[in-house]
Amino acid sequence: MIPICRPELPPLERYVELLRDIWDLHMLSNFGKYARLFEQRAQAQLGTPRVRAVASCDIGLVIALAALDLPAGGEAIVPSFTFNSTINAIVWNRLTPVFADIDPWRLTLDPAEVERLTGPGTAVVVGTHVFGNPCDHDAIRAAAGPGIPVVYDAAHAFGTRYRGRAAGTLGDAEVFSFSGTKLVTSAEGGLVAVTRDDLVTRIEYLRAYGFQTDYESHVVGINGKISELNAALGALTIETLQEGDLIGWSWLFPPYTTAFDARSLEDTHTLVFDGACLRAKCDLDPALGYGLLKLFAGLVVQRLQNARFQLLDVYGTVAGS
Ligand SMILES: Cc1ncc(COP(=O)(O)O)c(C=O)c1O
């Protein structure tokens, strides 16, 4: 079996050093030294201070939408090709998903669909950067119109750039996954990146049961805390990726990336292994790599309709479906 994506793990002995430190500190959670370090390294990588660590991308999406304080029953335009978490977050926030088609080449939310589906009931647009491939943010932002926030499920997109801008600095809020199935991992964990200071504060309350000062609270929060063990692994992973011999990294396992490498989208930059590294990691002929990608793309397209119908099954028939 060829995995779609495999986590890049730092050297074990470096993680063990951090575990020893955590044992000495006796602080395992509640945003200690390593949660802060994880955030600082992510902030440096993304070029924004407005990044906060959470327990997972799933919970981060719930929190990001809650931070926007959207009207209950409002419509959330969302691609029909995405992971359950994107939709779960919408439904947990008492919004109504309105399914939109994707651009078949990018595999991300089609801006023309956003324009078609946006109406008086629209509360938010939630796109997904698929396999590290960013949404066409400028077109989506314009299609959504003024006053409608744009949020991205950026689970696969830590390190992705769009027109020179890092994913995490595009939408009002973007949420990364550092789960064990992701290339950049903390075993379990996530990051919420936002573009407004007031949202940072709300994210901080929401991820900590709603607590503001001591036990005072004015928002309905949740336990979205990342443990120190996970945060230490995340911080180390970002550090080792930065120091490594990679010029970047790919969200698809190398056999699938060769063609993406060759035919990059004109205005986006999905980070890829450099040629030597790619060859070292995957002893495959590029033509074979391209063949595999075509096969894979075929499977994706085939599964697209299924995914759409599964989601409709679970969430009911909604406008735009
Ligand atoms: C697009 C997308 N969104 C969200 C998630 C959920 O991420 P997490 O496991 O960190 O909650 C995933 C996980 O695979 C995903 O692929």
C-alpha cells in the first residue's frame, strides 16, 4: 500500500530530551512552556503572531467559527469535497451547511459557486485547502462579498503559500491539523490562525472552557487544550523541518507529488521535496509517479460523488446541494 501522506518524524532522542524536561517541570497541560514554544515556532513559520495551539483541527474549527459569533441558523457555504470536521464545526455552531462544488483541477472550493450560492442568509464561507493545495483565496474573498467572513480548514496546509502569502494569513480564521496522519505532526494537535486581535482573545477563552480571568467566564467554551507532550513534539517537528535539507515538503506521499511538482498551479505554491530528496525518499521513476497521480486523481474524482452523498445523508438535504 502506498500511503497518501506519511508524517515526518524528528529524531527520537531529541524528543526524549524534551520529555525529560517536561517530567522535571511536572507541567503536562494548561499552556505551559511547550505549548508556548509550539505557538512561537508556528508564528515564525507563518509570519504572524496571531496563532494559537489547540487539541485538534476538529476542535479548532468549532472554536474558530464560535469566535466569529455568527447568527444561529445562518448559512455556511462549504465544499462538498472535504473531511467531516469542516461540516461538523458548522453544525456544532448551529449553522446550516450549503454545499458547493469544487474546481476539478484544484480540488478546492470553486469561487464561481461561492458567488452563485451567496445570498442574504449567508453567514460565512468555509473552504478547505486540499492536500496542501490552497483555495483560490482572492477569488473566494471577492465572491463572498464584504462583511462575510472566510474561514479555511487548513488541516493539510501548514507550510503552503498562496501568491506569496502563507496559509494561515489568508482567511479571517484558518485551522491546521497536527494529527498523526499529517505530514507535520504533534501526534494529536492543531493550530488556529486568525487575522484579527479580538479573535485571538476569543480563541484563548473558547479553547480553555470559556475561562477569561481565573474562573470567570462569559463565553461557552470547550476543552480545546493541547498537552505539553503533544506541543513539544509539534515544536520539534517544525524545528526539524526548518533545519532539514528540504526546501519544502509535500502533503502527498512522494509517488503522488511528481506530477504536482511538474504542473504547479500558476499562482500557488504547494511545498515540495527538492528533486534529490524526492528521489532519496522514493526510488520511483517520475513517469510512474505521474501514472500513480493520475490513478489517484481518478479515485478522488470517483469518490467525490460518494463523499457528497454521504455528507448529505448525515446532514440532510440543504440549499445548494
Ligand atoms: C480536511 C481535514 N480537516 C480536518 C481534519 C481533522 O483534523 P484533526 O484530526 O486534527 O482533528 C482532517 C483530518 O484528517 C482533515 O483531513
